[in-house]
Amino acid sequence: MLSYVCFAAGLIAVSAISLTDCCISRSITLDARISLNKTGQDIDQGLLPFNPSSVLGQNQTFAEVLRFPTVPPSLNDGSQYKAVEVTLNDDSIFAPSATNKQTGFRRTELLPQNDALSVNASTSGVQIWHLSVKRDESRQLNYSHEYYLFWQESQDFSRDQYILGTGTLFGDGNNKTTAEEAEQLWLRSNDADSQRTVWKTAFTTGVWHNVAILLDFAQNVLQVYYSTDYEEPVAQGGVVANDLSGNGEFHIGLLKKPTGVNLTDITKQGFQESGIDEGIIFGGAFEEACNRGL
Ligand SMILES: *[C@@H]1O[C@H](CO)[C@@H](O)[C@H](O)[C@H]1NC(C)=O
Ligand SMILES: *[C@@H]1O[C@H](CO)[C@@H](O)[C@H](O)[C@H]1NC(C)=O
Ligand SMILES: *[C@@H]1O[C@H](CO)[C@@H](O)[C@H](O)[C@H]1NC(C)=O
Ligand SMILES: *[C@@H]1O[C@H](CO)[C@@H](O)[C@H](O)[C@H]1NC(C)=O
Ligand SMILES: *[C@@H]1O[C@H](CO)[C@@H](O)[C@H](O)[C@H]1NC(C)=O
Ligand SMILES: *[C@@H]1O[C@H](CO)[C@@H](O)[C@H](O)[C@H]1NC(C)=O
């Protein structure tokens, strides 16, 4: 069994690891937290460490699709950072090129960047991603659809190494999933392999769901930690094998899949209802480097 220690002022016994407290001097690889006075326009203008042009509707700006709701700060936002709400509407149609419009999806995503690091640094070694997620009952998702909330996409775009998401899995398309089953927060394994649900919990309203994902890119294993509100995230079982190869980028936001059966190109086909105004609130998102220990 592998065990891990965050870079800290001194080594801490593994049993004493607290994901929040262990890293007084954290080694942050990617910081997706938003300082109190920052705006969506700052992202559009390339003033924050995010891709300024991806991923959002072809004719949209981040100023239009991000909101900063007044909610209690998440576990890792404290008094310095604020929650950000990612929203979707009918115009949230991403076009990777002028002739390739992803009309099957609705997408608004933040892609964190750190230009000071070498290209694959955030997908090497051992890292922990921290993020908190909260539902917005005034901008409900449609849990008959599958949504991605946080995931890694390989550099050649051929696969997503793991996906934190919610809703009815695409392909359960005949809507067999009950509401109780659909309103879950789940982590799914690499979609290039026979994909499975590694972990899930009820995606309840009114609380922050804190998810930390330990990623060992050398050993191709991951481990999920979870808590709500201001509780310390705790390990949800041990490490599990998961192919993390292929480097790539991290996505934080909403990718809404269509519904439908027998689709040959999910990016352009299937059903998306119109008139939507949907959102999910994120907080305290960052990736830190860890030592593989002991
Ligand atoms: C935002 O906050 C930072 C840090 O407190 C400060 O340096 C900066 O001047 C502020 N910017 C604006 C536009 O208020
Ligand atoms: C963006 O605007 C252009 C020009 O009006 C239009 O041709 C295109 O279809 C729009 N894209 C989307 C995804 O709505
Ligand atoms: C939710 O999605 C399902 C499947 O696409 C659709 O039939 C239904 O009309 C949607 N509900 C709302 C409220 O839009
Ligand atoms: C599909 O199932 C979800 C969850 O039970 C439910 O909310 C939704 O209304 C169903 N949609 C259809 C089109 O039956
Ligand atoms: C970064 O990762 C990609 C995909 O795994 C690989 O092709 C490329 O050689 C790597 N670049 C460097 C500088 O290591
Ligand atoms: C989907 O494909 C299956 C297998 O070919 C077929 O039986 C079914 O009728 C198709 N469903 C639709 C809605 O096209």
C-alpha cells in the first residue's frame, strides 16, 4: 500500500496527515482560487492564470457566464478568495474551430494555467487537487443529463483520465436512473478503459462538497478524499489503479452532455432542451505537489 506526505515544514507521520493543515508551506502547482476583487473580465483579458478563450460559448465572454454569488467561503477559500459560479445557457456552445461547433454539448469551463512551470509539471509526480462544489438551487441542473464538473483531458484530447461529475450517465439514456441515483456526485475512471464509478456520494443541497483527489502520475493510481463544509476531507478507501498517462489539462466547470441513443457523434448530436439557466458554484480549487512518502 502506498502512502503519501505533502511537502510540509517537516515530515509528518502518515496517520497524522490532515489535508488542510499538513501543508503550511504548500507547494502549489496550479492555483484556481479567485481573489476577492477579481472578475470574469479579468479572465477574458488574460489577467488571471486561466486560459482566456477556452472553454465557453463561441460568442460568449467569461464576464457573461461567470458569477460570484454571496455564499459562505469554502474550506480552502478562507478570507482571501471567493466562490465562482459557472453558468450554462443556450449559447454555451463551444466551437474548437470556426467549422466545428459542439452543438451536442453545453460548456463553460475554467482551464487553470501556470506559465512559470514546464508544460507537464502539473501532470507529473504526485499531486493533490482540492476543490469544493456547491449546488445553486436557483440555477438547477437537469439531472436527467450527465454533467462533468472537474476532469483531466489528455494532451492529445483522446481521453479523460478521470471525471468528477453528476447526473444520469450518458448511455443510461433511456432514463433508467432514479432521481436519487442521478443526484450523486461521482468520480469515474479513465474513459479510454472500461469506465467505472470509483466513488460516489449524494449531491445534497445547501452544503459545500469538498473533494480532494490524490494523483500519482508515476504509479497510475488515485485516491479520493471527501468532506462537507468545514470538515477535514477524509480518504474514501485506499488508492485505486487508474491510467493517468497522457498529461494534458484540467477542466473546472460544466460540460453538459446531450441525451439520446445510438448517437455517432455526441459532440454534435442528441437532445438539449432550450431556455436553460444552470449553474454550479466552485471554491478553493488548487493543485499542490506532494511527496510520495515512507
Ligand atoms: C486587488 O487586491 C490585490 C491584493 O489585495 C491588490 O494588490 C490589488 O490592487 C487589488 N486590485 C483592485 C483592482 O482593487
Ligand atoms: C456566433 O455568432 C456567429 C455570427 O452571428 C454565428 O454565425 C454563430 O453561429 C454563433 N455561434 C454560436 C455557437 O451560436
Ligand atoms: C431535462 O432533460 C430531459 C432529457 O433531455 C428532458 O426531457 C427534460 O425536458 C429536461 N427538463 C427540463 C426541465 O428542461
Ligand atoms: C429522468 O429521470 C430523472 C431522474 O429521475 C427525472 O428527474 C426526469 O424527469 C426524467 N426525465 C424523463 C424525460 O423521464
Ligand atoms: C508532455 O506530455 C506529452 C504527452 O504525454 C508528451 O508528448 C510531451 O513530450 C511532454 N513534453 C515534455 C516537454 O516533456
Ligand atoms: C438503437 O440501436 C438499436 C440496435 O441497433 C436498435 O434496436 C434501436 O431501435 C435503436 N434505437 C433508436 C431510437 O434508434
